[in-house]
Amino acid sequence: MEYIKMADNLYFSRIALGFWRLLDWNLTDDELIRFLEECLDLGITTMDHADIYGNYMVEKKFGDALKKRPDLRKKMQIITKCGIVYKSAAARVKYYDYSEKYIIQQVEKSLKYMGTDYIDTLLLHRPSPFMDPKEIGKAFEKLYKDGKVKSFGVSNFLPDEFRMLKSYLTVPLITDQVELSALNMGNMENGVINLCLEERIHPMIWSPLAGGRIFTGTEEQEIRLRETLEIIREEVGASSIDEIAFAWLLSHPAQLIPITGSGEIGLVKKPVSALKYKLTPEEWFMIWTAVKGHKVP
């Protein structure tokens, strides 16, 4: 496993494990513990959460397992996100809340649910047209001073949103977690990945396999991609095309950190295996060309 320095005294594994669908895995606490042990044995130490996952219940499920095996906590980095409020009996619409009070309140809940004294990295889940960066700054400063959050970042922020927020903060933003895959290159084209290179930070990547479309998509673009992935898979000796799709991300100079969201250890091993394959510029652009349907300018 490779590890990347994200901040002083903080390293993330090159592959992160996401828990968005944890409740769908239908694991008992003991089964989840065994799964976490297997992932840690693979070198995956970075665990990605959000307060809203599983209708606000994933963190508790994860914490129930950790409370049985508190020794596992020191072997991992826990990331969580806040800011999204779902429509419910207490909320008439889905909205974003980045007030100092709400951010601190949600961190306190995350700490309680996961049975930990600190969060390694807190991310703002989505940019909000109504956020007050001064409020966010106060919340971050307090959480950092109190030792409840070690580092901070954002998720799904565009470059102007990132720079605006950063200008108000006394703590650094260490990552931007964004969607990216061979079938969805938007964040390579809108300046987000370039911003991360500019800032010398490493972006986390969600939906690295485009929600499975690399396997099942029937559009011409998806078929071309699948055929190209298969050509490269055979050339490099990979076992499956998803390893090449992960390698396409892992080969990028920004040192992207893909998040795998599978609860099956066999599938979790795929991105780990992909670390063996450093794509050449020609191979990387074969995939780009297959998706775009035309050569580079």
C-alpha cells in the first residue's frame, strides 16, 4: 500500500474505504470487525464517512463495531462530513447548514456515535450559496483548539468556492473530495484537479467506477471505454478492467485518492491491485480518447 502525507502527522492510505452503503451490507458487528481487519491488513487505513450516511445511522453502526474493538481506532484515519440537512419531521426541505453551532453539534454527534475522541479530517459536504465563511472559521478554530478535529477539508467545492473559504480560515484545507472517473472527467476540466495541484493537496475521489457504468453502460462512449480498458488490461496483465479504471486515476500526477465503497473484500482488493499498474502517457490517453471519441487537440 502507498501512503500520502496530507498534513503534519497525517497520512492517508492511497485507497480509502467509503461507508455510504454500510447498512446495505447487512453485516453484524462481528462481521464488520472482521471486514475492517481484512481491509487494514490490505493497508487501507483511511475510512470515509458522513453524518447523513444511512439516514444518520452509519456512523453509529461503525461505532458499535469499534466499541467492541477500540484497538482498531489507532490504526485508522476517520474522515467525516457535515452540512447537509435532510428533509424530515424537523426540516421542511433539504438544506445546508454551516453555522458554527450546527458544525460543532454534528461533530459532537459523530464523536459520540463512533466512540472516538477525535476526527482526523472533517469535510464540508457540499458548497452552499448561503454559507458564512466567518462562521465556518470560528467552528473550525474551536474544534481544532479543543482537539476534536485534527484537520479540515471540503467536498464537491469548485476552485472559486475553495479559495473563498480558504481566505477566511486560520487552519489549512487539506483536500477536496470530488467525483471523478474515466466516464466523468468534469472535475479535471473545471479546474478542481488543477487547483489541488496548485495548493499541493491531494483530492479524494468518489464514484471512481462511475457507479458501475464501466461494466454495464450501453452507450457508445461506455462501450468504447470498456473495449479500451480490456486492451490495456490484457497488455499489462491485470485481472479485470476495473483495475485499469482505478489505475487511470492512480496514475495521475495529482496523486488522487480513490474511495472504494464495496463491502466485499474481493472487490476492495481491486483498487489495491491497481496500484501495481502505472499507466504510460499513451495508455492514459487511450482511455481519454475512447471516452471523448476524438484525439487530443
